[in-house]
Amino acid sequence: MKIAVFVSGGGTNLQNIIDAIEDGTLPNVDISMVMADRDCYAIERSLDKDIRTYVLDRKTFSEDAEHNLEDEEIDLIVLAGFLTILSPEFTAKWGNKMINIHPSLLPKFGGKGMYGAKVHKAVLEAGETISGATVHYVTAGVDEGEIIAQKSFNIEENDKVEDLQRKVAAVEGEIFIEAIKQISNT
Ligand code: GAR
């Protein structure tokens, strides 16, 4: 299965995919290209493995990405900490072949503007006792697509944003790889 990975941040999830391919957990998966919408550490992780890497302008990302994907026979697009909202045309074309990881238990704490630390802050402010991560298909509605995998963890009384970030990263590592493996086996 040939995948394209879209990134905007630290690239922990991209690294998890790279590691899972290298250690044989994802034997049928190959990263054909990585596309970033800004300068970010994920780019270094990608270049470090000699993966074809593009940095695109956020304003024209969907069109430029479509151009890069042409003639590549990509089976799956993986949004791994990707923050640009893709165009309706792009999601309509790739929706059933595009998955996203989100750092909350959707449908709670999703939607436009809900990303990264903002999600964890909102979760703590709402007094939630559990949080988690979700892998889902991508549709034009932000964070609204069909859920593929979800995993929760307990929030302790003194947990801060950084604690939730750490706990989310751990469950993301598990469910993202599981979801990609499941799709690669179908
Ligand atoms: C991850 O926690 C991911 O769920 C979140 O950004 C982080 C990226 O980390 N994505 C969103 O908030 C998208 N709405 P990474 O760049 O280190 O993989």
C-alpha cells in the first residue's frame, strides 16, 4: 500500500509510521511522499529517511497536493498532525482513502480551531475525567468522518496540558498504526 503523509508539526506520528515500517509491523506499507504545509520538524524526520518531501503553501495546498499526487497511484493519504483544512473538492475525491488522527474522543472536542494543545486545554476546562485519541476518515466536515479507531485514558486530578499531550501521544502511537495496518490488509 502506497501512502502519502501530510504533516504540520513535530512529526511524532510520522516517526511512528516510519518505525512501524522499519520494524516490520507494517509490512505492506510504503511512504511514497510527505507533504508539509509549513516549516516543521516533521520535514527533518522525512528527509532523514530520504522520503520525497514537499513544503507547500497553505493557501494553495489542496491544488498543489493534487498535482503532486497525479500519476502516483497512492492508496491512502494519512493526515499525521496536519492542520490545514483541505478543499471540499480534495476531500470529495480522497475522502474514502484519507484518514486523520485527532487528539480527543470525537465527536467531543473536534471541529475547526480544535487542534493540538487547544484541545487539551478545552478538555481540562470542561472538567472531563477521560480523554483519548481518534482515527477517522476525512470528510468536508472537520473531524466528522467515520471513526475507525479510538482509545481513551484517565485524566488525573492534577493533570496539565503537557500530561494530556504525553498520554495522547502514547495512545495515538497505538491506534494510528493499528488503523493503517487494518486498512493495508483489506
Ligand atoms: C497530534 O496529537 C495530532 O493528534 C494532533 O496534532 C498532534 C501532532 O503531533 N492533530 C490535530 O490536532 C489535528 N486536528 P505530531 O506532529 O508530533 O505527530
